[in-house]
Amino acid sequence: MKSKSFIKCLVIAFIITHYGCGNTSENFKDEVIQLGDKREIFVDNYLIDKFVNSSIVMHKPHDEGIVMHFDKPWEGKFCGYCTIIKDDDIFRFYYRGWNELQGHQVTCYAESKDGITWVKPALGLVEVNGSKENNIILAREPETHNFSPFLDKNPDAKADQKYKALGGNDKSGLIPYVSPDGIHWKRLQDEGVIKKG
């Protein structure tokens, strides 16, 4: 019974995708949709009255090659949660690593002037296996699990809180962090600011 329902859903999705769901230009003959200065992506026929020597085409992605190799022992096999922030003439790249040497998650940092060539600076902030020669900016769990930084462009933001971030899990809630430079972070408070959802 479940497979029949699933097949019925697929058939309906196919019909809607290929033939529309009734929202064609016939239904809106006298109505003009005002876009103003909004940008619209044409993914269906909703905003298009008719095609004349044209069609909607999905472009194929172009592979530019590998941007970042996650090859350091403290990055491990589980890099993720990548965030890139452009601040004036520098791109800042934040990502989660798995420190196999110590068995916990870390937040790492790289930077670039052009967004293509990346450097993982030896920041000297966190010791791993007796050395601080690494690009780890945060090694405190649970925040490192999904550390999500952003640049606060509010002109009234405090200088030592130019960067802000949230990190945590369902038990801790999302714990707030601040930084003056995007590299040196401190907890704004120990309690999560968002604890549900």
C-alpha cells in the first residue's frame, strides 16, 4: 500500500514539473506581476508568459579543482561546517576538524587574499601533541561541533566584538562567542542564548 502512495506522489510531482499546476499565463491574462527592482530566478513558467526562440537551461557546474586540502593530523577525517567571511581584503575560512591525537573536535582557521590560495597560519593558540604550531582557534566542546562565526557590520558594535559566533549542541544550547579579529575568541557567556529548537 505504501509503495502505491509513493508512486502516486511521483506521478503527481512529474505532472506538476512538466506540465505545471494550473498557474499558467492563461490564469493570469489580465494580471501583471510587479517585480520592481527585485531579482528573480526563472525556474519555472510562473513569471514567463511565453518562450520565443528561448528556453530555461540549467547550467552545468564548472570544476575549478580542489581549494583546500584537509591534511593535518588535527583536522582528521571529519572536516565540515565551513564558513567563509570576507573582511576588507582578506577571506577568513572557518571549519571543524577532528583532533585524532586527542579525540575531540576543534575549530580551525585559514585565510586568503584571493579566495583561491589559502594559508593555514601557525597561530600558537592551542597545544596539540606538545606543539602549538597549528591553525586551531577553538578546542572547547561542545561549541566546536558547529561553531558558526559572522562579521558584525553594525557601526555601533564594540571593537572587541567585531566578530560574533554561536556554537553548541542540544544539551548546552548555542553559546555566544566574540572576537576583535576573527582569530582570538572568548565566550560572551557560559549559558546558551538559544536552548530550544
